[in-house]
Amino acid sequence: MVFRTIIGSMILGVLFTANAQYKLSQHPRIFINPESLPGLVVKAEGSGLTADDYVMIKKEADEFVRRKSFRKINSVWHRPTDMLCTALAYLVERAHGNAEANKYARAIVAVWGDGSILSRSGSGHFGSFAIAYDWIYDAMTAAERKRFGDKLGEWLFWYTNTPEIVLRYGDWLYNQTWGPAHLNTPNTRDGITGKLFVALALKGAGTVHENACSRFLDSWYQRIPADCIPRFDRMGGVWSESMGHGVYGPVRVIPWAFEAWRTTTGLDWFQLGTSTTFLKEMNAWAVHLSLPFDHSTAYIDDNSGGLLENYWNMTGPILGARYADPVANEISRRFDRGTWPRDWFSIPWIRFIAYDPSMEPKTPGQAGWPTARLFTGAGHVYMRSDWDDPNATWAFFGAGPWYANHSRDDEGHFLIARKGWLVLRGGGMGHNDDDYYAGGSLVYNIVTIFDSTEVFRRLTPGANRLAEGGTKNERDGGIIRHVYGHPHDMVIERGTMVAFEHENDYTYAAADLTEAYRSNKVREVTRQFVYLRGRREFFVIFDRVDATNPNFPKHWFLHIPSEPSVRGTETERTPGHVYSSADARFVTWLSDSAGSPYEMRSAGKARAFLKTVLPRGAVVTRRGGEGHDLWGHPDEPTAQYNHAGKRSNRPPVVPWRLEVQAPRGQTRDYFLHVLEIGEEQDTAMSAITLLEPDSGTVGVRIVDPYGKPVEVYFARLGPLDFELQSGITSVSSARRNENKKLELGLSYPNPVSSSASGAVIPFEVRGSERTITLKIFNTLGREVRTLVDERIPEGKHTVTWNGRDDSGLPVEPGVYFYVLKSGDGIRLAGKLLWPR
């Protein structure tokens, strides 16, 4: 595909490269170009959000001119914000007609001096230096441009030794490929964002690096659409290394890079890729990730739980403008500037530049976002009861491939929050490098199958790590550990989200987790997760676990932030810390902030109730309290101690866990749990009854305090699916056997080979003619196409979907679900992948 510039008449001077079809505008060009400068003057002169932002920017610039030095140029963890504010003030004041505007640019030139600070032997802030160089370009003499540019251009050879994108020991989905948000050397490999800024700033400036700039820009132009975007399409909106490593770099600097390319060349590469590619979905992911009760982001993978608005002040304005997304504007608007000069590095200069004040900010509720969403690339499902209520319920369930070396081993893990945390991960924010316990799988809410002969990698950090406070992670019966175990360009299938359905009163997701465990101990591990909304809310979690050896112990783990109590007879194993019950009727506990430092926006506390429905005869153990909050697996003798490391005291504070142990002696077990959410004053759980209408089906009947019955059924074998019945008094075996009168086959080919052949979906009607519907849904649970809606005679049938919606328009590439329903309530579902 050939991309051509759309800058048009705004370009006063045009530079051509020899090997690629793109054009560069005159300076300034990084984030700001001659066409956008008048709009910045309007923002600065006006009132409201961006005008107030500019007040802080100009104050910082005036202070820099007075001080004639950088505040923290030797701090590798902060951008030289004062320099950027000063360069930005030069552009705005000059465009405004301020006769003294040049003083801002000359102050920077004076501090740069002989240019050594810009070289590879200098402080290393090459990305920020490049932005400032571009912004004050026309205030420098030709000699200054060359002197500074000759030094700055050396960074194009950093790490790779060649001015091209080579992905040396990295990949597009690895944070160090793009570089950190402070745009300098720590945790930078290819560092392509900072290098892009350098190449854009220096191209045509008459430096010795003219050819190197061309080579890098050609590499960017050729490789981003051809190599990077397909990887972004597969990964989707959830950064492969979580919001933790993501916000440190890629979720900020990738939008910066694409925006700099757009303002320089007019090529809007934000629009490349599928509808679920990384940049298009990332704002939705970030917003879904944030919690109703305090706006912090959830502790998924290695995320540290910071406030979304603090993360998003440098990203949201760009996404809002490029995608006309009022929710991104809303999150951007919420950012608190802090106080100048103490919080000088938080001055929102990106927001001032990119924020679109003509677009009214909207909350997700005001924008009509659904209350659940599947992010197909990561296999993440986020769900909640309401968007704009701080007392709302929030939940996460995830299972997907391993994309990068910082990805954690947490397939099948889930979290639940309401008025604080109810279900969380094991406590502390241990780092993968020194806390192997936090980098294992026992801190997650998963099922373990314990094989005493299993060999795990990453069991014991080196002696130096242990001496510094690192922790071991003995055999824990959990998931295969891949952290730091493979090249950065690998994708390892380890968990697959095979079903997702969302309606106003429920959200359903199902995952096959078998590949996450070693095949010599497991034949099947699957988890189905049902969230039932209503006046009283419930989560039904059904796990099918089939081990290769009947003597492998199976445990179901749940980590909770407050001490639970058990209704039943308990045996004290360790005073104050460990209690076991063989007849637990239910377990209950209260919500807790888990050490969040942020303002609680919710009122009061929520209460959780948990009932183990299956397996029969399960032993429920509650373990925790100080000294027992990070315990090893109960079946591993060498791990019977607390794995507290140097970061274990950091949030989240999760001092308790529940262990549900299945009776030994059989290879196949079923874990069926109901978790109910009530209010702090509630004392009893709703009536929960096990249902087994036939040998192939298991379910639960729930009658809430208001007398509303709900029944949820799962198959013991075969494809993962569920059936929900509400407002009824009973379901007979005969009613359940109705499912056998309708069968849905697997679509083929899958993935679909081409739009010409389409997707063939087979189904069978048995016994007699029936009224059925066959519909296509996208990953948001929204209906795309009705293929069948009529009475169908007995027999085998096929329907071909041509990849078009009900309006006849072609759908975006990606994952779609096909759902077959009969008039009397039978429901079957499958999944297909529509190609590019």
C-alpha cells in the first residue's frame, strides 16, 4: 500500500527522502506544526482547562529563563519538563506576537552550550532534546543547528549500532523496544520512539547524520505498517506487559510516536489495523481497567495500581483527538495538575497541545458503553454493574496467550471489587527479577494440580537477589512459568477464551486453560465464569479439572483482603492463622481498600459470601494474617513458610486466602462455587442448591432474599457452554434433555480462508421442526448479523456467512461468535476468526 501526504498547503518547505513516499513539513513538526500553532494560541488565550495548563507551562518557562539551568537533568527517571515547557512557550509566545518570545529559545541554547549535554556521553535525554531542538529550530543559527544536531544524531546508533529499526533482542510488544516515557537510556533497547524524534528533528538540518536520519525514517515508514501493525492487531488493546510496564513506556510513547509522525507527514497511522488493534482499543482497556471505588487501575500482572487519570494525562488527549473519543477526553480532564513548582514534572504539556476542547467529555455511561467487554487479543473480560456509580461492582476474568517476557503466569485468574476489593491477587508488588513467589502462579486465583515430581523453572533467585530481599518460589502445582523464559518475539498459546456473551442481566465467559499446565499431569482444566446482575449480585465459577493421576491433589485458591469467617465447624491448625472445615456452609468477609492510597469514592463496605457447591466432601481452609499471608503450597514440604520479600509490604495488602481441597482418589473433579455480594450488615447467604438433572449436567439454583430464583447449568463434558433460567420454580430432567434436540457444529474453515468462501456453520435439528435463530455477535456481545430466524425442519443444515452485517457492509477482521437458539430456550455457541 502506498501512503501519500495530506498536509497540502500547510507545507512551506518540503523535504523528500530517496527511498520512501512520505514528506516532512517544516519545523516545528513534532506534535506541533505550522497548521496547528494558531490553535495553541487560542487555547492559551482562552479560559478553562487548556488555558490553565498553559499558565503552568509559561510559569515553568519563565522560571527556567531566570534560573538558566535544568532542575533535574541528572535524574534518569524524569523528563526535563522545564526545557520542554520553555521550548513550547517560545512557539506559543512567538505565534502570539510577543516580541520577547526569543528569550525562551535562547535560554535553552545557552544551557546546551557546546552541545556535549546532547551527546551519547551526556545525560541521555535524547527524546526530549529532539523535541526541544525541533521546537526552537528557527531560533537557532545554522551553526548551532549543526553543532547540536551533530551531537544529538549520535543517538540514532544507540544499542543497535545502526540507524534502523532492527528489534535487537526485542519485539514490537516489548516495552524496551519503544523506550521509557522519560525518553532516555534506562530500560531502553531499540528506543525507537526517542530515535524517531531525533530523526524527525534533524532531517534536513545540515548535520553529519542526514543519511542516518533518512535510513531510520525509511525503516519506520516501511516496518510499522508491514510488521508492527499486524502484531498490534493480534495483541489488541491490552498491552502485553500490563499497565505496569506499559505505562512506564509503550502506552504513552507509542501514541507519541504515531502523533509525531502524523504532525510531521500528515500520515494518520492511528487508523491502520483492525477495529480491535492496540491503539484503537487501548483507551477502552484503560477505562475498563479502572475501579469504581477509587479510580485506581486493577492489580493485573505487574501493574502498581496507580490512578488512571495520572497515567492518562499524557496519552488520553491524543487518543481522544484521533478517535473522536469523548471518554478519553473525560479521563484526560480528570488529571490534577498538582502544584507548581513542586510537581513540575507533572505539568500536562501534552494535554495542552493535543486536547480537543471542542469535544465534550463524557463518562462511559454517558457515552453508552456496554458494561462488559472482551479484549480478544489478551483474552481479558472486564465487567461491571454500572459505569458512573462509585458503589458499582467490578470484575475481571482472563485467559490468553503469552506475548512478552514480563507477562505473568495467571491464566484463569479473576478479580472482584465492590466498595473496595473483595477478591484480589496475593499481596505485595514483588518484581519478577527478585521475587520469584510473586512471579509464580500461587498468588493468583487458580486451580492447582500438585505433582511432587514436577520441575519448575525460576525456583530460586541468585544469592545476590536473596541477600537483597528476594524470595524463592518452590513447586506450587500451578501453571507453567514462562516469565523471562523465551525470546521476546514468541507467542505461546496457554489459555483461550472460547466463549463470551453479554446481556444486561448477565455476562458469561469461558476459558480453556489446559495448555497453561503441563500435559503430563493434566488432561483438562477449564473455567466458566458467570456474573449475574440484579438487586443481589452473584458470580458462579465452574471449573472442570481432569488430572492424569488420581493421587495428584487438587486445590482451588481465592485471595481476599480481609479476614474471613466460616459458618461451620472449624479445626484450628495454626492458632490465629490456619483453620480448616469439612462442613463449611459458607464463608463470608468484608471489602477492603487493600492499602490503596487513593480517596475512597464509595460509601461503606460490601460483604461477600462464598459457597463451595462442588466437590462434595471438600475441605475449606482459611489461611492468613501477618506471617502467613504469602504461604507456599500446602502439599510442598519445603515451602511451609511465609515468602515475604522486600516489596511484600507494598499494596495490595491481601493477608488471607481460601484453599478448597478436593478429596483425593479420582482423576476428574468439578469445582463449583457461588460468590454472592451483599451489604455490610447482611448476615446470611442466599439459598444455594446443587442441581444434577442428568449425568451430563450440573448446576446451581439460587434464590435471592427477594425470592427471585435463578438456575445456572453447565455440561460436565464436551464444549464449554452454559444455560441460564430465571423466574422459574424448577427445571426437570426432561427439560434439560431438550438440548439433545439441537446440535451446533464447528464452523469451517476457521480461520476463514477468504471472504469469497465465507464461514460455513453446520447445525442439526432433531425430532421435529423447530423455530430457531442463528446470529453473529462481535466481541462486545453486540449483534452483527441474523443468518436464520424461522422454522427449520428436522435434519442437518448449513448456513454460510459472507462476513457482512445486517446492512450489507463488510465487518472488520477479528473474532466473532455464532449463537444458535431455539424458541424453547436451547442455546449453543461457537467462535470463528474473520480474516484481514
